[in-house]
Amino acid sequence: MKRYLMHALMLTMFWMFIVGSISFPSIIQGLALGIPISYVFRNLFPGTFDVSGLKKAPYLFKYSAVFVKALVISNLEVAYRILSPSTEIKPQIMDYTLSLDHPTAIAILADSITLTPGTLVLDYVEDDTKLVVHCLNGESTEENREDIRSWENILMKVFN
């Protein structure tokens, strides 16, 4: 299927969401708007739509769930450290060797680490394929590595 037709269908669904109605007239209106818009901008989306990419959707949902869980836990940990000033903070910088080789996967992983409170990616060493990560709690470096490894394993399934 031509990619611009798939985009036209997505625009049609978006139109129905905006209108708030799943009816025959709204579908026709969505297609009447979606097809010409997608056709005009078809050169931005060369090629065809690959349906096999839909098989990776469960892994994306799993990654989102695992990431949101880690995000909530780390937010609570950082909030606890802020609200109880007597808690000792032992920041540490660690190297994390990557198994990923896809640039988008590496960027998603690095962004996920940075978005999680208490951790920050300082550098990406391309020659050694490793990330330099700052951790707020240096005592749990192995725990941080295990969390990152679980994210990385899911991303490997998505980007293979």
C-alpha cells in the first residue's frame, strides 16, 4: 500500500477524533481532506508502508510501561531525598557499554535515561559505544545498570 494512502487514513482518523463522531459523513469528510493533503506531501514520505512494523507495537507498549514505572519510582525517590534533607546523597558517574547499534535506539535510550529523575547522560562515546551516565544515588549503580539493560533489551527487539 502506498505510504501516502496510509497517512490519509491516519488523517481521517484524526479528523474523526477532532469532530468527535464516527459516522459516514465524518469519514467522507476525513477522506476528502486526508487524501489530497497526503498526496501533496507524498514526497516527504517515500516508499511503501511496511505492515511487518506493526509486529513491534507490543514491544513499544512494553517499553512505555517499563519506562513509566521507572519514571514514577525515580520521581518518588528524588522527592523523598528532597523532603528529607538528612538523607545522604552519593552522586557517581558510571560508564554503560551499549549493545545497541541503531542510532535512533541509542537516542531513545539516552533520552529515557535523561528524562528519569536522578540520572543524566553526560556523553556518548561513539568509538566504544558507551554512555557516560551521572547517577544521583551512586550506591545503586548496579541497579541502574539493570534498569538500563532492561530498557535496552526491549529496544533491541524494536529496532532489529
